[in-house]
Amino acid sequence: GAVVSQHPSRVICKSGTSVKIECRSLDFQATTMFWYRQFPKKSLMLMATSNEGSKATYEQGVEKDKFLINHASLTLSTLTVTSAHPEDSSFYICSARVRGGTGELFFGEGSRLTVL
Amino acid sequence: SQQGEEDPQALSIQEGENATMNCSYKTSINNLQWYRQNSGRGLVHLILIRSNEREKHSGRLRVTLDTSKKSSSLLITASRAADTASYFCATYGDKIIFGKGTRLHILP
């Protein structure tokens, strides 16, 4: 199956710093990638839809200036948490959809962000 | 807002028994998908059922879809300890939205 690589898997940072998380589709082209946030024992909350070559579409309530998403190529999308605060601590997961596929999502392993 | 709503939220059964999880959703869909998540990991796609299908099998998995009731069920037969995980349904319309999930625990 298609493989999505997400990096880093864990990151600890100080309040006020910015953190970048990368999501790569390794063996397929992903015109669309999705970024989710997950709280402990909760479901995945869709944050934004990232389209290659265009601006991301953010869900209601998600601050676009806080969570910067860039989809620079057909295989890479990045999420930057700017000026991180402890309440941004969470599990962030990216997923990608195969171009021309059935709609099945392939997920990265997630990135656990801890803001001190 | 969440589209899917899984039921039950948590389920504990003995190894070897069958596990059934249900999912209800609110709007029209193109397809419905079930995913599995081990603790602290990403999600793994299990099975996809299209809106014009009523039942689908994959190994020990059986999925049903009732579009009139806007509901789906996932049956795992002959459960194993390794099936312990959270299971999510996801509906695919304009975007893919996940339900709250069912935490399944298989007792040895």
C-alpha cells in the first residue's frame, strides 16, 4: 500500500517557538493532504485540507496564522505551529489521498507535540 | 463538527468472540471507510464500502451499510488480542470526517 512518512514523531519545544512537521508521500503523488489533530482518547479533528500549489482550506475555528500549511509539491506538505503554547500540545496526524484513487486515506504515524 | 458517531464508545470482549461496532452519520456520502488506530500511532485503512453497496467482506472483517438509516456496522469475527485498538468510521463526502471511535479491548 501507499506509504506516508511523517516527521518528527515526537517534538518538545518551549513556549513561543515554532515547530514544523513534515508529511511526505513516499511512493505516490498526493494532490491533497489532510492535517488532523487528536486529543487523548478522542477522535481526529480535521484542521485543514492542503492542496498542492494552492492555499490550504482551513476548518472553522482553526487559526490559519497559527497553523501554517504549505503544500509545495505533490509529495510534501508541512504544518508549522507558530508561537506555540502549551495548549497546542497534541497529536498531529497527516494523511494523503492517492491521485485518482478511491478516496482511501493513507496516514502518517503522527507527531506528538509537547509545548513546555 | 463530527460526522460519524460510533457506538459503543468502548467494548471489551473475550478473545475468540465477535466484536460489532456501529457508526451513524448525518449527511449523504460517496463511501464510508473504517480505520484502525493502535495507541499513539497513525491510522490504518481497513475497508471501504461504497454508497451503492450493502455489505463487504475482507478476511475476518464484515462491513454493512444502510444508507436509508445512515448507519454502518463493522464486525470482527474470532477476535484476537492483536485486534485491541480504536476503530473509527469515516465518511467521504466533500471531505473525510471521522467519528469518535470505539475503543476495543480483547481480553485473553
